[in-house]
Amino acid sequence: METHSNTNPITIDEIIAQTDQGIEAFLDSRSLTENLADAMRYAVLGGGKRLRPVLAWRAAEACGSLGRCSTPAGVSVELIHAFSLVHDDLPAMDDDDLRRGRPTLHIHAGEAMAILAGDAMLTLAFEAIMDPDAQVADSARPVLLGELCAGTRAMIVGQVHDTLGGMPEELSEEEKLRLIHRNKTGALIRAACRMGAICAGADEAQLAGVTEFSEAIGLQFQVVDDLLDAEGDAQLVGKATGKDIEAGKLTYPSVLGVAGSRRVAAELHDRARAAAEGLGADGSGLVGLLESLTTRQH
């Protein structure tokens, strides 16, 4: 396993560029109809923060390896994320017309194509790990698949809770919020971080530290998202704001208020930072990413 140096580390923009190249190369290698391939590229390559591939990359670095070893994991997780957004935007779900400042896929290409493109991205995400051309150790492939399966399953459970309910009635509203978002948002973030660490050959202590970081930042990301939905500028956010509260969904500001939500975000920030710093100098990339996510405006 190649090790990395903290001297002149690769930037987030460079990680995003390498991830996009990996996604394009992988999609080009698949047998797809042109209209399906175009729809998938529109969905997965049409902007976005690439948070999950970046987390996988930084987690690999935090475990002492070159971040590029995580590229197959980053490609697979980003395909899952894109699939979830396409289906989340559908009329039967959140019925959104705007995503990342552009028409959502079902507006752009039609509802049937959006459903099928989402199905294809879900399937191809698992192929990305098993692709013989992917630079992944054979012994790591089943472990990575297990992480991806667990993260995807939990994400869908969280979406069901958020959209259709079914949560235990005895839970408080704050407990229900945590249950929703530990699954809907946090599970795939956790999977991305752990997959990056696994690609790097992390030991038990490193994997535990990365996991602690991922669980804290996964919830913090959602709290900040809820604050942006409540207070953010739709032009900066890239999608309509205020819709969750209007729809009567549980959000951190609706349950805890803005001040309470900010307090929770700060507590989660401190927990994530302590975990990243516990990984030593190699965890500096995770610390920097945490700070940028804490102050984001979109």
C-alpha cells in the first residue's frame, strides 16, 4: 500500500476532478443505451459537492495511504447518492423541480427515464467495486460490498421513515430525527468513510477513529442542511428552501429551534474534530473538510 505525505496535499477540487474522471471512465465501460447514459451523466456529473468520495479519499489518507486508492469506493458511493437524489426528487416523493440549480432529472428527461436511470445507478454502484479493472485488493472487495449494502439499506430505511413514517411511537421528536438522519443521511457518509479506510488497509484503531468521525459528521451535515433549508438563500443552496417545514417534516429547527440546532451542530463538530485529531497528523485532511462543511452556505 502506497503511503502519502501531508506536504502539499491534493485539494478538494482535484479530488472532485479525479472522481468525475473515474465516474466517466466507468460509465463509458458499461453497455448502456445512449439516452440512458445521457440521463445518468446528467444526474451524477451535473455538479454537486462530491462529499462522499472526498470523505473516502480523506479517510484513506487519514489511514496513511494515498487517497487515490479509494477512487473505486468513491465512484460507487457517488452513484448510490445520485440514484437516491433522482428518486427523492420524483413526484411520488419530494416532487422537486430543481436540483443543484438545474431542472431535476424527471423534468429534464421524463419520469420514466428518471426511474430507470436511478435503478441503473444503483446496480452499477456494486459493479464499480467488483469491476476487474478497479484497483481494489480482492480480499477487500467483499468487505467493501458489505459496507455499501449496509449504507444503502439504511439510507432507504431512513427515507421511508422520513417520507412514510413507521417509527416507534414512544420515541421523542428529537429521537425520531436522529433515527431518520442517522440512516437517511448518515449511513452513506459512514459507509464512504469506512470504505476509504478499508481501501487503505486501516487497522482496527484507525477504522474505529474514522467510524467515530463519520457518525458525528453525518449527523452534523444534516443539521446544517436543515438550517440552510430554514434560513438559506435558494440561489446559493441550489434548490427550493423551506419545503421541508411547509410539508410538515421533522427538521432540527422545527423541533429544537434555530439556536438549539446550532448548539447540536457545534457539539457534533467537536466530536468529529476530536476523532479526526485522534488519527494524528494524517487526519488533518478530515479536520479541514470538517471545518469547510461547518461553515458552508450550500
